[in-house]
Amino acid sequence: MKIIKFLPLLPAVLLAIISLNWILMPDAAAESLGLIFNDPLEKNTIIRDFTAFFLATSIFCFLGFFTKSPEWLYASGIIFLIALVFNAAATIFHDAMFAADAFFVEVVLAVICFLSGKFINKF
């Protein structure tokens, strides 16, 4: 069970890698998600928002791990929970295509973050 204490590092590292991809190769990062930049303002918005999303959640997971403060892990989990809710809401209310793979990842990351927060000080 001591491996659980290292669980926050899984999303932290994964999200840090995704963040670096958005910082260093935003065109490739966007393409991997099926996004196409149509104009410079849209490109700025997408790069800025995706980098902020992934980098902030990565930092929250690292902070939770190193400080043993569950609040940081819960903050990251809440962000993923909101993302998955609006993934479904976009499909239901705005005629958007359901992103099943993203939904699955958001569920897994939210669960990891919430469980990590719950058990961070137990082991």
C-alpha cells in the first residue's frame, strides 16, 4: 500500500509532459487533439488555455505530493471533474461530438487525484 503515496506523481508527470508539448510544440499538441488553428487569435487562445489547464493541474499534483497537502490534489481533481461534466454537457446541449477518450482520461485523473488526496497522509 505504500505505493499509493506515489500515486500523485503519475498525473503530475503525465500532465507536465503534456504541458511541455503545448509550450514547445503547440501545433503538434493541437493536432493530437484534432484541433486546427484557423486564425492567430484562436491559436493564442487555444495554446494559452490548454497550457494553463495542463500546467496548473500538474503543479497542483506536484504540490500535493511534496507538501502532503490533500487540498492541492483535490483542486486538480475538481478541475478534471469539471472538465468531464462539460465534456458531456457540450454533447448534450451544444451539438458537439462526445469525446469519449478524453472523458475516460478525465474520469481516471479525477479519481487518482481524489484518492491521492484522501490517502496522502495515511502511508
